[in-house]
Amino acid sequence: MNHKVKMLKQIKVVFIILAAVAGFTSCEKYAILPQPFDANATWSFKNDIEPIFTGDKCTNCHNGAQRPDLRTGYAYNALTKGGYVNAPAETSRLYSHMISSGHTSRSGETDKLKVLYWIRQGAKNN
């Protein structure tokens, strides 16, 4: 009987050691954070903002059939003349749509901040 108790204790110790090793090796040591960027940089619609809308993000729905038309070449006019870009930037329709529940997964935090800063700078077609 004493032998069985000793064996159970050894199994328990081995189990605890294995659990600890598994726990420590499964944790990431480094988190991957988005690269910081300068909010005061000059944001270009063509180079910084328009690419946010292309690909699988926005133009799947906003491709001319649904407003605003975010296809390359159409996006700036659709946003500015369609009333999606206005001051203050935090309450503009474009930024509000990007952070709303239906659109949050489509664009990352960095993209949302770029749009916010671009609107704050006057939403220029540069």
C-alpha cells in the first residue's frame, strides 16, 4: 500500500511538471504590435487612404452598386461629395462606419487611425 501512495505522489509531481512546462512554452514572449506612425505626417489619399478600401476589405460591397463607391478612381469623389467626410473627423460618416460593429473586422486599427488623421488634415486629394 505504501508503494502505491509513493507511486501516486510521483505521478502527481510528473503531471505538475509537465503542466508547468506546457504552460510556459505555450505563452508568447513577444507580442506583435502595430508599427507606430506619426499622426502629424502628411497623409496621402492615393498612397495611404485609397489602398485601405481595395482588395477584400471594402470594395467587395462598395463597388459601385452600394454607396459610397470605393473603387480606385471613384472613392475620393464618392466620399467627399457624398457627405462621408466632414469635421470633426471623429464624427464623420466614413470614420463612424469604419468603427461601427458591421465594419470593425474589415479594417485594422492602423487603417482606422490613418483615415481619422487624413480627415483631420482636411481630407485632401493628394
